[in-house]
Amino acid sequence: MSCLGKRCGFNIDLTRQAVGCSQGDGSCFDARILSAAQTDFHDQALIDATSKIQEIIRNIPADSKDRQLSFLNTNMGLLLAWVEHDQPIPAGAITGKHPDTAIASALRLSFPSESK
């Protein structure tokens, strides 16, 4: 099952070190980047970047554990992850409703310096 829009939410199973997606708040969705015609808000630079990102995603080999490539949407940004979809939420799982510090720790996030 694919998760698009606000149908799915992530949950992090700390015991298994696994991420699942189930009914939720839109914090988990398929790793899919949309294309659009050139406009003032989607210029040629963004069209070119979109094409490159789509190519990178297409070239990621399929997961050996049959998980889906997904984006996890956090308050801190997006994370690309292999996700088990339509799984029950385990007891004690970390979800998008937890504080950012708990999510960052559970996902083992690192933050690049913002030098732009």
C-alpha cells in the first residue's frame, strides 16, 4: 500500500530499529517527487533539480526486506527511509506526536551546518 497525502504517519520501533507507516497525520509518504510545467514559482532551476532528484530515486535499488522508500516528514525536515507500510504501531513507538528531541534521537538524525 502506498502512502500519499495525509493518509499515513510514521512510527519508530526502538526495539527493532525499524520504521513503520500506518494511518496517520501525513508524516510518512512515498518517496515521489512531482514534475510541473515552468512557472514563476517552479522555474527552470527547479525543473532541472526535480529531474535530477527523480533520477537519483529511480536508481536506488529495491530493498531486500520489501520495505518502501518513503519520506518521513518531521518538524526538522524530511528523511528518506525504508519503511514497512500498513503495520500496527508497536507499544512504545516514537511517532510524529513526540517531541522533536525524541524523534531526532530515535531516527539518529544529524544536522548539517547551515552555511547558505
